[in-house]
Amino acid sequence: MEKVTFTDTNGEPLEMFVLEKTKLSGRDYLLVCDQPEGDAQALILKDVSDLAAKGKETKEASFQIVSDEKELSAVAALFESLLDDVSFVMDEDEQ
């Protein structure tokens, strides 16, 4: 499992493990979690590099957490179909 380091909005490093990658409607998505095994906090991130670059060439990708419920449901269903042992449970805070 690939371990990647993201930089959060405060400039702090955040290490996550990439469980799976997929593409939907031409956009790349990552399923990441905070632990390599067992029950973990997971996030679905979408690649918004083209939006963040604003016409400038960059070597760094830019990802944001998927928050739109319709988009989140569609991408979560796709990841669940790709990974037999994965199911999503929404945090009570986010319901």
C-alpha cells in the first residue's frame, strides 16, 4: 500500500495510505485512510490539479475532500465495487 504525504490547508504534513485509485467522469479519485490495516478513518479525495493550477504548469497534484453528497455516494459505490472488503460508514458528525 502506497503511503503519501499531503499538505493540509494550514501547511501541515498529513500522511495517508492510498487504498485505491479510480476515475469517474474524467476526474481522478483516491480512497485514502489513516492506517494501513484494520478499521480506519477514510477519505475520498478528488484531483483538482487542473482547477488549482489556473493555467500554470505544476508538478504537484492538488486534491480536495469530496463533500458533495451525490458525488460522494457515486464515488463510494464505485470504490466498494472495486474493493470486496471495503464498506463505508458515515461519521455521525457528517450525517
